[in-house]
Amino acid sequence: MEVLKKEVRAMLIAAKAGLTPEQLEEQYMAMVCKPLPLHDLGFQSTLEMVTQMPEVVRICSKNGTLILKAIADDSTKGIAKLVANQKVKTRKAAGTPVLPATVKAELQDLLSSSPLLLADLGKAFLRRFGRAFQYRQYGFLSVFEVLRSMADSIVVEQTKAGSLLVLRKYLARTIEQEEVAPAVSAAEMPPVEPICETESFHQAAHLVHSEPVQTQAVDLGDHPKQVMYDETSECLLPLIPLQHQGFEQFPLTPEIPPDAVQDRRLCSLPPLKRRCLVGVIVEFVVSPSQFYIHVCSTETSSKLQDLMFEMRHVYSHKVASDKYIMPESAVRPGQLCCVMVSTWWYRVIIHRVLNDHEVEVFYADYGHLQIVQKSSLRFLKWHYLKLPAQAIPCSLAWVKPVEGTWSSAAILLFKHLCRFKEFVGIVDEYVDGVLYLFLCDTSTKEDIYFHSVLRDMGYADICGENIPSQEFEELNPSALYIQPSEKQGNAEVMEPDLRLQQESQGADSETATLKLDGAEL
């Protein structure tokens, strides 16, 4: 019961406006991965449980809705004060919310076929993806704020019917079609809806119909034949099994596409310079000693988003999807491929083959392991190998758990601190390929350093050095399957695209260094 009280207090302290009993149940399930132990403790409901925690939970009523708020004890008063000072309406640039790449891709996909009125966005999103567009859970205050964050890909046009949302790629394609239309007769006009929506398909189709195709004679014994030679892919089309004299003709077997990745690995991002400040998003958390981040830069964010969007279009077509089905011999540990989850395709590496139907895979761009069906795997096209793996394995610098291992309450608090925001990361060093950094939330009146929060809550000790992560020592999929970048091999570093305004941080890199070396510790 005491452990449960500590977990409930940690969750409620992190929620400035409090939580309803239903939200508390959802938060607990999301963070602890099991429901509240109501029946085990003899309670019939969450409300009955919190009434037995008068020193932990204060029950309030707002507009007829019950709201649960935390009662801070001596060890959490400082944290409660910091959360109370957190701004709600006005945010600094560093604390601007970030829409996950999958949600961005979903919005782009929704607008890819035709523009959409803003008033119809909610209904269309629900009809297409089976869930409401809950932008507030990502920290946005309005749909307009979401659209402003996607101004590089979505245009808002004012019409008589209202605000019209147009995908920039769709707009560019429409303008191009209007310019070409006068030169094309009505009889030659192509159908409005293309058979395949991928850009590569249109390019291939254009090459086949508009450019002369070389032919090459192939000796097939007594029956020479001509086959097309495509200079762009440097392969013969179509594939014809050759039958030479003295060789027996075998039955046809499925061919592995020449552009399928078979024996290559993704590269990691170049390392960051020590003590530089960089915007980060925490993508996946196991503990303060094992989590994965994305570096926030316009270039990397848009490239990952474009990659996911393109992969969805390519692999969603049955012909293309069937072409890249992996034979049983290719389903082996270490194989780089892609997998479909909830209509989206992700780059993964096979970690374990569990049985005839299931494998465990590592998500190279997000950092977590998951069990998936073999049937959902496909070869990764060579083109999708170029972008480095985006998930960076990290540990929180200069801290260690007071109990030897991180308690569930400590992990729960750290997950709450990391949710749905862009933070400032202060790079300390790399140890065995793991990035050790400090995390700071600059969206509040006072900057919140995560290592200080864990210390003040009694979950961590400040040790002044980086102790190798026990979790990563046991298993670090990035070290197993991702090869260091060429720059990393040459001991070079990359300067991050900070996209952080110094005035919004309240301190420059020198001040941040002083805080870490002195007052904050």
C-alpha cells in the first residue's frame, strides 16, 4: 500500500490540473503496464481507494466533475511548487509541443487525396483512423497551433466555405497539372485518380512511356530473344530465366528484388559535441538509465516523417507489398527489414525468432522492442537505408538509483517528466555508444533539471560521474545492430540544429555549465 501511495502521489504531482479517477486509472495502466490493484486491496472503485489516502490525495469538484490532486509531503513540496509554477497558456520556444511523426504522417495522408475543410477535420480523422484527433494530449491548445507547427507541409487557405487545409505537395502537383493541361488533348487526358500514388511509380511510368528503351539480345539457345534494359535500375526487365545448353530448366521460384536490403546495417547519427545544448524529444523510456531520444531539428524530423509517409504509400499497394515478402530463410536475427503496425510501416531489425509465426524486432527509429507477426515483415527497399537510425540510446548523466535499481515510482516519475514535450539536452559524454546527458524543462518559470527532481524525491543520488547503465550492459540493441557513422569512426562531431532561442532558455551554455557544476548539484 505504501508503494502504491508513492506512485499515486508521483502521478498526481506531475498533473498540475489534477486527474479524474478515470484518468488516474489510465495513467497508472500506461506507466506501470497493469491496472490499479483495487480488488487485491479490497476496494470496489478508484474513488474508494483514494478516500483511504487522505494524506496523499485531495478530492475536489470542478463543474460537477471529481478531480484528484496530490498532497505534497516534506520530500515532494519542492516538486509541487515547480509544477504549480508551470505555465499553461504562455510557453517558451523551447517548450513548444511537438506532434509525433506518426500523427504528422497521418494528417498528411488524410490530405494527400484532396483538400479538407477545417470544420470537417475531426470527423474525417475519426472516420479514417478510428480514433479522435486528440491534439491536446500532445500539449497543443488549439488545432490552429497544430497547423502552425506543420506550416512546412500544410497550407491553410481561406474560402467562402471556411478554412481549407491543403497539403503543399498536393498544391504543387495541382499547379503543375494546370500548367501541363493546355498541351494535352481531351482524348489523351489521364484518369483523375492515379493507379499508384507513389512518386517513384510516376517517374518510372514516365520513363517507360516517354523515353526510348534499349534492348539487349539474350542468348536462349536456339531462340534468341530481346529484353528491355532499364538504365535507371541497371537490370533486365522482365526477368527471364535463362536456359543454356547443358543446363536443366528448373521450376520458377520467387525472386528477391534487386533493391531489397539483405546484408546491410543502418548507420547511427554522428555524435554530438560535449556540453552542447540540443533540443530533444524522449521517445521511449525503460528507466532514467535507459531511454531513447530524437534530436529536434527541422532536417531530421522532416526526413523521418517523409520516410514513413513514403513507405506507407509504397508498401500499402498489394503488388509492391507482395514483391518484398521475406522468405523463411531471410527471417533471422540481425536482418534489417520493415514491419506494418496499425497501417504504418517502420524500419526494424529482427532481434529474436520466437516461433513459426512470431519474431521480436527492434525499432531503429524509436528504440523499443516488440513482438510482431512474421507475415507482417517485408524486405526494406535499398532507398530507405540512407537515413541514419534516428533513436539515440541515452542515460541520465551523474545519477544512480538509491536502492541499487530504479524503483517503479522513480521510473513512473521520470516517464511523467518526459511526456509530450521538447526538452533541452546538455550533452556530457558517450560511454560504450550510450549518450549521457542532462535533461532540462525550460517551459516553466524556473528551469527543471530532471536529475535534481529525482534527487529531491529521494529516488536518486548525485554521483558526479557516469556509471555505466546496467540495463544497457544487459541489452543494447543499438550497439548490436546499428553501425557507427563514418564521422563517428573518424572522431568527428556534428553541430546540432538547436532551434533553441537563448532568451527562452534563460541561460547560455556557460550558465548551464555553471548550474550543472555547482548550484544544481
